[in-house]
Amino acid sequence: MRALVVKEPGPPESLRLTETATPSPGPGELTIDVAYAGVGFVDTLFRSGAFDLPTPFTPGIEVTGHVREIGPGVTGFEPGQPVGALLNDFGRGMRAGGYAEVAVAHATMTTRLPGDADLARMAAVLINGVTAWLALHDLARLRVGDDVLVLGASGGLGGITGRLAAVHPAGRVIGSSRRPSDAPTWTHLVTDLDTVPDLTGGRGVDIVIDPVGGDLRTRAYDLLAPFGRLVVVGNASGQDHPVSADSAWLNTRQILGFSLGGVAHLIPDRVGTALSAIVDLVHRGVLREPAPAVVPLDQATEVHQALETRTAPPKTVLAIR
Ligand SMILES: NC(=O)c1ccc[n+]([C@@H]2O[C@H](COP(=O)([O-])OP(=O)(O)OC[C@H]3O[C@@H](n4cnc5c(N)ncnc54)[C@H](OP(=O)(O)O)[C@@H]3O)[C@@H](O)[C@H]2O)c1
């Protein structure tokens, strides 16, 4: 089969189109004839070596396609059935492998898709949708009416987190972005966090979801109301600014972190619930996700370059076939 392989971590050109052996599923696994593979900022971190994966590896942690083969012990799937799968269960050992014609997925991280599902659109929402769902529901314990501040509002994870919070429904859904926009997701979209206290009548927000880090993280943390929750889900800025634990004590705030890839295998039921919920909400049009840019597999290098130079559209998927 054809796959994009990284032999040595490095620049986007390290992604090499290679002929490799077609994999077979092991116990609890299935293989998927991949139709589309989502591309996210985190893929650039694997490719560059910022996040360590044993080489050689194939990036790509979210795919849609059709079931090819079913491994021992797997029930509920049939060959040919459309499915979506997360390939980032790194806690279970080496995974990823989405930028390829055939991918191996664990059954607990695979969901059936409706026969008429838009496979490109679905491939674009799996990782960010499940992360947003678990961050808002399981970590931040979002209650109806909570005021939510989402950093990196124009990004893939930030965008779907805001749209999901709005569906819940949260109270104010405030997006923070360096790029002004009039996207209807947000009750308020701010380019300067100093305006947030006025928007909340001085009370502050109940929840901050932070995929960005840096100075923005510490400033957003200071906007939390008593009992407020900061959920750290990423570090797109590349800067890890510390948040004071004493300040959490004295202001009665909570600092939480969540990395799906490290714990997905420990919470298969919750991942499965989130995966089915996101797919269902998107398929029914309740969660209105923008159509992703679709590019051929052999243009993944250009997609990674665009992600690193911040010129990429909110989401891109690779068309594999
Ligand atoms: N926890 C998990 O399991 C999980 C799952 C998926 C992704 N992630 C992580 O989440 C982060 C975002 O991923 P993504 O795919 O959404 O990336 P993305 O589409 O590139 O979006 C990142 C956003 O961060 C903001 N940003 C980037 N650099 C910044 C800087 N220096 N200062 C201020 N803002 C900056 C930008 O938003 P504005 O232009 O709007 O300011 C950008 O759109 C990554 O660190 C990724 O690894 C974590």
C-alpha cells in the first residue's frame, strides 16, 4: 500500500510517499481502507520530533473509510461498513498511521458511520470533537449557563470547542483570537482578553479551554470566577507559562490538563460515547462544522508547511484514494 512515512523526524519534507506492507489487524483491532485522514497541528509535532514516536512511523491520528478486515475478538463491525477511528491511543503502544491507504485501529476507538455520512467532513472532526467533548464535559463539567472562554478560537480545536459549548448550551461563549472575525459561534469574539471582565459584569468566566498556552494562558486563568476551571488541552504557542498553585488555592480555582492520546485506552467507554456523540451531532447538522479543505495524499508536505506558518485553513483532510 501507499503511505507517507517519516524515517527521520524533521521538516515537512520528511514526509515521504512510500510503498509499504499492508497491515493486518491484531486482537481487538480492525483495519480500515482509508478514504480521508484529518491533519492537525499535533501531526507537525510528531513529524518534527517535538513529540517522540519511534521511527519509522506514519502520521495521522484520525481517519474515515471502510472496514477492511476484523481482528480476533471484535464484534459489531462488518467489512465494507463506513467507520471513523482515532489512531492516537499511544498509551497502548505505538499507533498513528492515518496517512496511508490502510490503517489499523482499535475497535474501542472506532465508530460506525451512517451510510450517507460525508466522510471528508467526518474525518475533520474526530480528534478535535472528542477532545472538545471530554474537555468540556468530563474535565470542566460544563453546566447549562456557564460562561466559557475558548483560546485559539480560529484554530481547529478552539473552533469546535466553542461550537460544542454553544450547543450544550453554555451561557456566554467567548472566543479569543488574534484574528478578528464575525463567526456566529461566539457570543463575543475578543482579540484582547482585557475586555472579558466587562463582558461578564466583572464576575469572570466559569471555564477556560486553552489549546494555546504562553502568556495567554496565565492571563486567561486570572479571568476565572471562583470555582472556575482552566482546562489545558494544548500548547500551540510552544510556550509553557506556569500558573501559580497558591493562586488556585487563594482564588478557589481549578487547573486541569487533558491529553487524549495518553489516556484514551484507560477510558474506552467515555471515548466511545464522545466519538458517537460528535459523529451524530455533525451528521444531523446540530454541530455545524465547516467543510474542510480536501487535498491529495501527496500534498501533505504543503499542508504541514501551512500549519507551521499559520496560513492553513481551520481544518484540512488528505484524500487517500
Ligand atoms: N489535548 C488533546 O488531546 C489535543 C487534541 C487535539 C489537539 N491538541 C493540541 O491543541 C493545540 C491546537 O491544535 P489545533 O489542531 O487546533 O491547531 P491550529 O488549528 O493550528 O490552531 C491553533 C490556534 O492557536 C492559536 N495560536 C497559535 N500560536 C499562537 C501564539 N503564538 N499565540 C497566540 N495564539 C496562538 C491560533 O489561534 P488564533 O489565530 O485564533 O489566535 C491558532 O489558530 C495543539 O497544541 C495540539 O497539539 C490537543
